[in-house]
Amino acid sequence: MSQLLPLALVNAIDELGRLPGVGSRTAERYAYFLLRADHHINENIASAISKLHSGVKDCPVTFALIDASEDLSELYSDPSRDKTTIAVVEEPLDIIALERTGKYKGTYHVLGGAISPIDGIGPDQLHIPELINRIKNDNVQEVIIATNASVEGESTALFLQRHIIDSGITVKLTRLARGIPVGVDLEYAGQITLTHALEGRGAF
């Protein structure tokens, strides 16, 4: 490709190809669009990307993504949220999916992934100790295991169940109902599907 296209375009294609779900053909289309687009569009995109690390941070309690200027996630600090209920999710975007249902008024806890030995991710890489502390400090009554309906998500859910029980904590453990098809991440699940799954959650 380097002999057929200018080096700057090749570099843009290579970098765009690093994005998840973006194959070589898609990367080529994106790069060509940016090349032909108004330069202000490119500047806005570049500016937004350059500010990601400085403008976003993890909430120290829930590990949800928040503005760098904020101290805590509004979904935790808001007095109308029920701190005695925690929905445990794998990634921050899973929170958006559950919030869109409009049916959940508790708080969240982001693990930062799922247990996946093949990817070198074990329990120690997840925010599990912080979850245990929250359950104790906030007098949590229910923990909703809302990990994805995948092999990794199920393994993580089972580990959390055992770990919480072994910690000697008395708390109601529930799991989202099987309205979510296996292999579908919360981020891509439909609103109706998530609503039924949330309302129909059962004992874990």
C-alpha cells in the first residue's frame, strides 16, 4: 500500500485500523473521508481525542467515567439514588445501557473488565476489593450481578458470588434475568430486552 498511497494517508489508515471493530477496508474509508472533509472537522476530532486523557477520569468509588473536574459520579452522589443497591457491571458503557431503561435507581460498580485467563485478566486486575468495601460501608442490601452474558461474564459472576459469600457478608445477590442473549454485551442490548432483564432478575 505504501507504494500506491501517500505516506500520510497510509499512516492514518494504519492508526484507524487499531480501533476495535475497524478492519482495513473500513479504516481506508474513514481515512479517505477525513482527507476529503473540511479541515475543521479533522481539527475538532483531533482536539476531542487529545483531551480524552486529561478530561476524563474514574470515579474513586464507583469507577464510572466522570469529568476530570468532578469528585464523584453523579450516579453515586445524587441523594435520590439508592446506595443500598449496587449493579455490578464490567465496563463504564454498560451503565449507559442500564440507565436508558429508566427502571434502575440504585448505584453502580464498574469492575473494569471480566475474568479471562486467556487474556491474562484475573480477579486481581478487577475492582473487587473496592466492591467489598462499598458493600460494608454503604450497608448494601442487594448486589445485582450485571456482567455480560458471555463465558467470561458468567465466570466473573460466579467468582463474585463465591467471594462475597466467603467474605462473610450478608447481602441479597441477584443476577439479570435471561432476557439478554448469550454473547451480547450490555452496550448493544436493546432497551426493552434490558428492561425485562432488570425487572425479572432472580436470586443468584
